[in-house]
Amino acid sequence: MTAGLDTPDRRGRTGLDRHGRDLTGNPRVRVRDVDVLSCDWYVLRRTTFDYQHSDGHWSREQRETYDRGDGATVLLHNAERRTVLLTRQFRLPAYVNGHPDGMLIEAAAGLLDGDAPEEAIRREAAEETGHVIGAPEPVFTVYMSPGSVTERLHFYAAPYDPVTTVTTVADGHGVAEEGEDIATVELPFGEALAMIRSGDIADAKTIMLLQWAALDGPFRHPGPPSAPVP
């Protein structure tokens, strides 16, 4: 008996080795086997498949996929003040791979955890920034690291009002039981763009949302100089 296969793992899941076996959308791919390498919190699988190359020959391939579930992210913006509201939190993977202190400035984000994307991002915005948002504006849905990670990330944008925060910045944000310790960072939009160029903002989803905001979003038209952030 193996946890995650024929008995529940720590998250109550079984049949994790069945995922991806019945795919039929690409006739050039024939899945042969799926092995679960790890199913602690997320799931690491090794899939063996036959692939037909462009010249017609077939080869046997193996790939590992990391399944952490799908997620959502949102850019909170204030068009009148020309500001954005981001977060700062510690990211161990970035820290061990060269980031000076692992403290990344990011757009609010989180996993869906079974919720619809819009519902999930309203939850995450409240947990991470203290702001309750209305219906967010869909931006796009993308695969963030398709070479190894299965996650699709749903991107949104939503206005925020500084006076409607449900908690104070001094309180900190995040779910304490999950080890989260998140601070909010309000920036003039022009400063946020400059931080991409300087490398002070190095998170992919945040860069994508800021560039969308400049090209096709709330800051695509020239406006007055950014108001100072109190």
C-alpha cells in the first residue's frame, strides 16, 4: 500500500499515478507510464511517453513534472494616485539561488485550493494586503514554467482604495498558521517600473502585470506625476 496511490496521502489524495495517463489531444504523444516520486504537499511525477518527431520517427522520453496546483495573482492599482500595492515576503527558493536576502517584492498571489480563480484571488488579496476587492479584471492565463511545472496562473487586476483596508499595515499580513509574514509595499507606478530595470523587482508574475499595466492597463495613457505615498 502506497500513500497517494492506493491509500490517502497527508492531503487525503489517492490515484495520483493516474493523472495524465488518458491524454488524447496530441496524436504524436503516447503516455506509457506515470510514477509518483513524491507526494508530500505537492506532487512530483515521472512520466514515460513515446513522442513522434517532425521527421516521423518515434522516441521513448521521460519527463518530471511538479504539480503544485493552479494559482492566481492580482495587480492592485490606484489610477488617481498612480500607485500600485505590492507585497514583500521571504522566498527560500530565490534565496538559495542567488537572491541577496530572499525578500521579494510581488503582486499578491496564491494557489486556488479548489476555489474558482476569481474567488481565490479575492481571498488572497484580503489575506496578503488587507484589502477587500470587488470583481477583478481578467488579464491573461499563462503557464509560468512549462518545462517542469504544471501550474497555470490566472492574472487579474483590481483597483484599491487606501482608506478601505480591513487591517493596518502595522499588523502584517498572511496566514500565520502557514508561516506567512507579509508586508505591503505601496509604490508610485513609475518607481515600480524603474525597479524592474534595476532588478529590485525580480518576480516574473509581477513584472508581467506591471508591463501589462503600462502597455494595455490602467496606466497606458500618460497622466500627471505620481502622487507621493504617505
